[in-house]
Amino acid sequence: MGRYIEKKIIKGRTYYYLTENRYVDGKWKKIRKYLGVATPAGFEKPRRKAPKPILSDKETRLVESIRKNYCRTHHLDSRLWKEERERFVSFIFNTNAIEGNPITYEDTDTILHGGKVKAKEKDVREITNMKKCIDFLFGYSGAVDEHLVLKLHAIQMKGVLPEAGQYRKVDVRVGRYICPPHQELPNLMKRFYTWFNESEKSMHPFELACLTHLKFVRIHPFRDGNGRMARLLMNLVLLKKGYPLLNIFNDEKLLYYLVLRKVDATKRPKSFVGYLFSTYVRQYEEYVK
């Protein structure tokens, strides 16, 4: 956990502090609030320690180098549509293609320019809906909570899925992965939001983004659209914390799924975080110094 009670002995006297580790401006800082000299209730109970970082110090420095150098020349707001249009078109094309949308990159670009292409209405709507999702996230400044997740899914699946903006009421499986029973979703999502709000204060933003994607897609709270939602939430974390977009490419779909399967088998997220880290560095190698 990021917040805990700390005991300090100064010149033979005991003092207690409410302590929180926060990642601020690329550095870890310890924030303390004095509680007094009396032993706080429950202090002697064992407390859970914050999980160790998955990224190494060297990897963290590389991510920070990308952030600093990228932000020297780009604005992380709606202006990115002009500055980095190709990256956003690529993101919309790839995130939909991974889920089976047949529209090409060129036609995706045409649709986003307001043009018409020969394609099913549902497939075109998935393209335009994803653009609306990105625009919504650029204007969003609230918490990552149920309101956000249901609203974002409603935008993404409008006209595509009747249950847009609603948790699934049926059990599903993805290949060999059996998703949690639908009856467990309210509790699982409540724990997900709690985990996010606690981890946001103590975890490096890139690692938080990766684990947000992983935890969300493993819960699979919707009947459809979960992969796209996971990639949107991952990028919401990155953009709001000052980091550029992370794209997962359709031509790497097999590797992407294999890494997710490895996590299922080992119950350890390191391989997935490592995969996204290497993908990120390749995408922004010109910003690494």
C-alpha cells in the first residue's frame, strides 16, 4: 500500500507519522503527516508492503527520457490530433483490427477525414466511436471510477452492442481463458477501482498503465469491447500523467496474446509489463537519450 504509519525514534522519544510514497515529477517523494506520540490504534498489526517495482531503474530512466524529450515538442491534449495524427490513426486502426475489424489503415484515415468507404456500417461505426473515445479522454479530468468506465464503454460500443455501457450479464470465455463469472463483477470492479486509486499514489505511471490494462482485461467486465477498453484506459493513464500514446500493433497480435497467456499461467505480470516497455521504447526510440 502507498500509505502507512511510520514509527520514528528521535533522541529517545517515539513519534508517529502517516507516511505516503508518491511519484511526483519523475521522482519518488515521502510525504509525512505528524500523528503524535501516542501509539495509533492498530499500529502493531502487520501491514502489507507496497509491491516492488517491476521496471528496473534503468528502464524507468528510459521511460522518463521519452516523456521529457517528447513533451518538449508536443502538447498532450487535443492538439495532438494535428501534431501526431498518424499515430492516432494508427492506434484506431490497430486497436480495432486486433478485434477483427477488417477496415484498412487507408480507409480508417479516410473515415476519420469524413470520407466514405465501402464497408459494413458496424465496422465504420467502430472507427468513428474510437475517435469519440479519444476526444472524450482528452477532455476528461475526473477519477478512474465506474462512471468513467461505463461512460467510455457506452461511447465505444454505441450502435455496435445493445448492452453498451453495461456490465455483462452472461459468462464468457476468450479462447482458453475463462473469464470471472458475471455475478462476481460488481465486487471485482469495486476492487479494481480501489486498487487503481491506491496504486496511482505509489506506482510509476508507466507501470500503472500496464497493470491497469492487464487487470481490466482479465476481469473482462463487458460482453464485448474489453480489449479496446483496456487499451484506452492504459493510454488515459499515460496521457494524463504526461507520457505519449502506447500503440499495440495488429501484426504483433499473436505475441500480444501469447504474453497474456503467459501471465495467466505464471500469475506474474512481469512479462506483460516487459513486453509493453520494449514496445514503447521501439515506438519512441528517437526520444531516448
